[in-house]
Amino acid sequence: MYIVFGRITLQSKLQHALGMVAPLALFSICLLLVLNAPSYAQMPSQGITTSVNKPPVQFNKKVFSWTDRVYITVYAPDFNSDPNLIDTIGETSDDKLNVCTTGHCIPYKLSETGVDTGIFSGYVDLTGDPTQKGTAGIDGYGENPSGTMSTCNSTCGPTGGMIPSTGNDGVSVSFEYSRDQTVTGSALIRWHLGQIQWMQPNYPSDGQGVLQIIDPDMSINPDALNKFDTNVWSDSDSGGIKLTMTETDKGSGIFQGTAYFTTQYTSSGNRLHVSEGDAVTGEYTDRTLPPPYSPSSQLRLLATTTVGTILPPLERVPASNARIIDSAGKTLGKIAVGQQVAIVSDVTNKMNRNQAFAYLVQIQDSNGIATSLSWITGSLSPKQSMSLSQSWAPSSSGTYTAQIFVWQGVTDPNALSSPLTLQIPVS
């Protein structure tokens, strides 16, 4: 029909432009068209290589989770048998189509995306394997995927099919394009490493904070907003609360929970007791870990935010006015060998909460060698100021340097103030 139509069109145009054409010349022109027209028998199959060089079988992802919804697309224009109807593939012995994971296969059919497109699509749901995590479940409380497999009367699809999978698996589609040719496509199925974060680094002490956990492995049901609980606690309430994490959209694998902070009330439900300046920690135990972890492995992930006014670390308990005083409280400019003195400075807790501290004084000689190290520890109330001192008596003359530090603790050298130095002449 293609060549005949081309002959009629050409003959009509030639007659219009040139008048009558000799039958022999017209036959030669038609013969030339026949010799140069592409032959379907010689062309690559349109279902195997398309005009835009797309693989014949495609998925919506390269890597799926074990309970994902897998969208399948097959480019097969040769099976667009009726340009006025939506055709299907996979329903006869001449166009078999199978969807498989390791150890499981279901016969499937796909529907044309529209009339006369030659593109066929559908989806199948992976249903996981409940035996991989046992009675503890993926959340530690017994929740597991179903592991259901569809029982197909002839074929399943183009939607609603279910097939089991593990956390280290693959999904494949095979389509019998012709009796001697089958096209295939495949994608990985893997567990994912979870992520946890607070949406902001700081929240008001009587506000609310949003915790986010990303883990596609916890999206068990693609038709529902999945939920699970996780632990959240503060410096003021180490017991904390169970925070409900809810999926932001069906199948997204992104979960969020809102913690309501309070300085006045005890923790209850999603309400967490905090104090000004507290660190608030969210915890997620990931029990579905990718290789090289084993199926029995689990990993504890933490994320921290703060509540209340944020001060730079060195401005939280600043020290100032370093000086030397004698037993009568008189400030000295120089001292004598063997004289007992106190090395004093003033500190102020700028935080709106109690702050533990360690006040350290190190004495170095003129060669930079430490000759003395002493400290005291304590706690300052919110906005409290006090003068702190350490006694010292030099054993020889010379010029000494006192270094003064304010840390969170003797074994916790997180500085709460910039260090101070003081020159001490001894004669």
C-alpha cells in the first residue's frame, strides 16, 4: 500500500506539472521508488530500537526498595495492532510477558498508554520478605512487610500485581517480542541507609521542632501514609518521648514528626520538656541496611538541635579581669618568692540555664614550662556572676605566666570562654 500510494501521488503530481508522461518513463520512476523504499524485513524491529533510542523495557527507578511500586514501560510499536483502540501485550502465547524477582515470577499484561502510541505500561508492587527481620520487625515492635504473591488466572496486571522480594534482590521484565526474540529489562532492589535530621538547627524553647527521617525501606504500603515511632529527648528530660513519624506522601519514604517543646510542663505524648539552651536529640535505629551489612544488622543514627537563645561557645561563661590578690584581697603588681597569692578572675553565666564549669589555672615559667596546674569545678545559675580563684606560691624568682581557662569540665575541654593570660613578676 505504501508504494502504490506513492505511485498514485507521484503520477498525479507529474501529470499536473508535465502533462502526460510516457508509460515507460513513469514505470521507471515507480521502479526507482520501489528499489529505494525501506523494507520492513530489512529494518531493525521497531519494538527493539525506537526512533529516540530508548531501551525497549524501562523502569521508573534504577534502584528500588523491597516494598516499592515498580512502574514498567515497554516500547513495542509493532504491537499497536489497532490505531483506534488501546491495545495490550502479555495476554497471548505470542507476546508473553513475565515480571520476576529472585525465586518468584508472575505472568503479566501491560496496556497501551493511549490509542495509537505503541507504548505499553503498568505497575507491580514489591511486597518484601517478612522472614528477613523475624518477630522483631523493621521497627523493633514487630512490623513487617507481607511478602504476598499474586495468584494470576492466566495473567495479572496491568496494575495491582504483587511479588515478594528481599533487601538484596533484583526485578526483571521479559517480553517475548517474537517466537525467537525476547527483550528484557532489569533493576536492582536494595535496602537503603537511613538519614535523620532536624529541619532547623535551633528552635524557640516554647516552640515546636520538626524531625525528618528518610528511609524508603519503611514505606511498607505504597497506598498508605506509613507511620512508626522513634525516640526524642532533651538535656532536661533524658527519658524523653516517643515521637510519631508520618510519611509525607504515599511511597515517598520521607517521614516527619513534630515535637512540641515546653519549659513549664512535663513531657507527654508529642510534648517534650526542655530548658533554655537544651540540646534535643532525635534517634532512629535503622534495621534494614544495605551491603556490606547483614540482614540482622542495625545502626543507631542521631540528630541534634538546640532550643532557646544561642550563644557562641566562647561567650557562654566569659571570664574577665584577671588579677593577683593577697590574703587581704589587695591587688598586687608583683610578688615575692614563697608568697601565697590567689589568681582571680570574674565569670558570668550568660545562659538561661544552669551551666557546669571547670576553672583551670596553669602557671608557666619564662621557658614556657608548666610548673603548676590547679582547678575547681562547680555550676552557675542562669545569669549568675562570681569571682573564682586558685592559690599559688612561687618557689623561685623570675617572670611567670598564668593561663586561665573556663571549660565545661576537667575531662570535657569544650571552652566556655576565651582563655586569659596574666604576667606575674616574682622577685
